[in-house]
Amino acid sequence: MSVGIRRLEASDDRDRFCSGHPDLDRFFQRFAGQNQFRHHVGVTYIAVEDDAILGFVTVSPSEIEIDALPADRRRRLPRYPLPTLRLARLAVAQSAQGRGIGQALLRFALTLARRMADEIGCVGVVVDAKPEAQTFYLRYGFESVSAVEGVLLDRPEPTPMFLPLSAIPCPDNR
């Protein structure tokens, strides 16, 4: 059995997906399809094995203000909003946790960021990491950045994190 990653399709059965995180499960079951097929505000990719959905990652184009970046990342960048790929959601089914599915989905998203950089521009990847996920992102080189002011959240605040394009390996060693 081989795990593949592909775009979410409208016919995919999302109802049985359970990551153990109610907010992520609710997003995937109720909103991922709407956001992708109707509103066009993000695209969800799924890790599948046979017909089982083992995990998902949702991405969208975004931007970051240069002043939100760590000082050493600001060098030689223009002083206007910089294009990024936002990693909006990432979750793995409880039944597949510990198999490297999250890592595979993250690497897939980083490959999308590389492609985005080549095709339309991208300085890196931004994620609002939940407290329990921060260690995961730190392992891949993400670093904390300044929070967006004026955003009110009715849940524990995530930590905005950034991975510069220079830290994402080139598939063809450019």
C-alpha cells in the first residue's frame, strides 16, 4: 500500500475523518470543500491510501509585512507586503498518526511554495501554529514572527511562524 497526496475532490468522503482535534475535523468536514470549490480562498490536498483519507493540508496565497519578519530576514527585501504561501490547516487522522503523514503533507506544501516562487513570487511559508504544533514546525526550521495586530481570536492564540524560501530545499538543486 502506498500513500499518495492529491487535491481534494468534491466526491471525497470527508465525514469519517477524525484527527482528534474537533476544530480541524470540523474545518475539513464542513468548510474545506466550500473554501476550495465555491469561494476559491484555499486549496486542500489530501494524503490517501486506498480510499482512506489519512490527512490533509490546506494552503492559500497570503502576504506578510516585512516588519513582522525577524530582523535578519529583512535584508534586501522591499518595504511592501511580501507574497507567501499560507499553510492554513494541517491534520492527520488518529489512525495514521506516527506514520510520517504530517511530515509528507508539510513537505508537499513546501514544494508548492517553491513552485509558487518560480511562477508568481513567494518569499516563504507562513503558519499560525497552535501551541501543541509549534515543536513540529520548529523541527523544520520555522521561526516565530510578529503577530498581526488587531486580530481577535476566541480560542488560544496561535503563534505566527515563518519559513523563508531559502530554507526550503530545491528539488533540482538550483
